[in-house]
Amino acid sequence: MLVHLQSVLVILLPLFVGFGFKLPQFMLKILDKLLMILVYVILCLIGMGFAKTPNLSNELSKVATYAIGLFICLAVCNCVVMIWFDRMFFRQHHPFEVNQIKRQKIGVADSVKQLMILFVGILLGRMLPEHHLSSEKLSFYALMLLIFVVGLQMRGYGIALRQVFLNRHGLWLSMWFMVSCAVAGLLFALVLPDVSWTKGLALSSGYGWYSLSGIVMTQAYGATWGSVALLNDLLREFAALVFIPILMRRYPSTAIGIGGAASLDFMLPLIQKSGGLLAVPVAISFGFIVNVVAPFLMVFFSAFSS
């Protein structure tokens, strides 16, 4: 158990170390570019690692089937629980200023680009000799650097821990979101006999942080399940880009929640445009909490499953 706790601390430590440094504003744009480069590097490394999987063509079909199944379980459970949350707490008034906006074509293009980088990694993995393929250590170090940069960004953009954890809307939303994800993970395990309940919970605890979930699940269960977690989180991103503006008018909490961990960064501009400035603190609080909890739960649950 002590070893598993150390693994959790190793993943969380860079986030809080980065949060301890306050950088000048001009460096935040550099960090934004560095973060995107790191995401592309990690996606490529995951693809290269997946390319080493025996019977790759069969595994690709398996990955797609499992990822879509996991995504459906998560989408249904998330929406049911969060729509209930909206109806219970916001019956009489809408908490945000709802705006009419156009669909974010640029965001969709970015998501497609990320998916293409993954396939480039698979192609490179198939083309390069075995000794040129990426190692697990390289992926792990890239992930640690990415989490550190995320911590720097949080502090740089003025996210205060007090603001996050005292935001009741964001706190309650994150709690119900995580409960719904856990139910989805158990449902996924129930449907598939070769998936244990702890494995289902681990897979459903990525919360849309694909660059993290892909590597953690790869280390825990192998490249196939790491790719399942990654593709599932990318599907969440696609769905969020389409449905955030639609849901914001009637179900504001659901609109924020479907973005998962990305509500803190990638989806935040879209949330602000569709929900107004009042939606931003809630999205930041929600996104920060699920970003902190995700690595802990993934490592914790994967430690108890085969």
C-alpha cells in the first residue's frame, strides 16, 4: 500500500510544485505553447507504444469497440446525474448569463489534429526498428513535465485554492460528476466479463485528461487499455465541443461537467462565451478539483486490479 501511495504522490507532486511558482504574464503564452508541444509528444509516444502491441489490427478494432462502449457509459451516466443536479438546484433561475455563440470550428480542428498525432505515432512505431521505439520512462518524464506546466499555468492565471474549494457550485458539481463516472465504470465492468470492477473504476477516473489517463492506464494494463482510455477521453472532448453551447441554455452544470478535466483549460473559452463570466469560477473550481483527483483515483484503483 505504501508503494501505491508513493506512486500517487509522484504524479501529484509536480502539480503542486508548479503551483508554488508565480510567473510573469508574458511567460504564460510560452507555457501555453510548451503545453501543446508536450501534449503532441505524449500522444505520439502513446501511439508508438501501442504500435508494439502484437496483432495490432485486431487490437485496433478492440480499442475502438471498448472506447466507444466506455464513452457511452460515461456520457449517459454523466448527463443523467448532472441534469438531475441542474433541475434540483436551479429550478427558478439560471446561474449564468447565457449567450448565443457559433460552434467552435477551430476547437474541433484541434481535436482532429490530436487524433492525427496519435496515428502518426502508431505509424512511426510500425516503421522504426524496435530499439528506436519510445521507452516507458520517456513517456513518464514527459507526463511529469506536463503536470508541472499545468501547475505553473494554474498559479499564473490567478487560480487561488481558496477560490476553488470555497466555490460551492463547482465543489458539488465535481462531486456528482465523479460519482456518475464511478457508476459508469462499474456499469462498463458489469457489461464486460474481462474487466474487473477496479479496472472499470480506474478507466472511468481519467475525467477527460487524456494525456494523463493514456500513460497511467498503459503502465497499469498495457498499451491496448491505455489507448482505450485515451480514445475515450478524446471522444469526450469532441462531444463537449458540440454540446456545451447547446446544453448551457437549460442545463448549465451539465454543460460544464461534460468537458471533464478540460473545463479548466481547453474548454474554458467556450464555456465563458456560452455561459458568460459567471460560469468561469465554477468551471475553474470544477476543473481544478477533477484534475487533482484524477491521477490519485487512477493510480489507486489500478493498484488493486490485475
